[in-house]
Amino acid sequence: MPTVHRFDGLRVVIYPNDHRPAHVHLKGADGEAVFVLNCPDGPPELRESFGFNRSEVGRLKEAVAAVLGTLCEEWSKIHGRY
């Protein structure tokens, strides 16, 4: 499971055998959240979250949006297209 980005103690992961649409898994000690990227222009959308409260999810969404272009490129490298 390639970690394609890190921030605030979280790993942003794209699984090589995962399905479309383009999405990332944010994994931390206290939970996991999955965001659909809506490449290439966004905005990212929360698909599911376990262990994060509403304000944390909002912060995570902002962090994903800030590096959306990079995450879309990484998805494309692994899966070929969005």
C-alpha cells in the first residue's frame, strides 16, 4: 500500500488493487477516512470516516484539497487514469 503523502501524523494511501473513482485513504492512530478526489479539479468528498469527529474531518478535507493535484497524479501513476 503506497503512502503517497503524509501530514499531521496521518498517511495518505492509494491501494494498487483498488477501484475507481479515484480516492485516497487517510490512516492515523485514531481512525481512517476515505475521500473521493473528483480528479482533476475536485473538490474532494468524504466517502466514509471512522474515528474522526466532524471538525477533524473538515481539517482533513482541507488538507486533501490543498494537495489535490499531486494526489490525482499519484492515482494516475498507480491506476493509469481517474
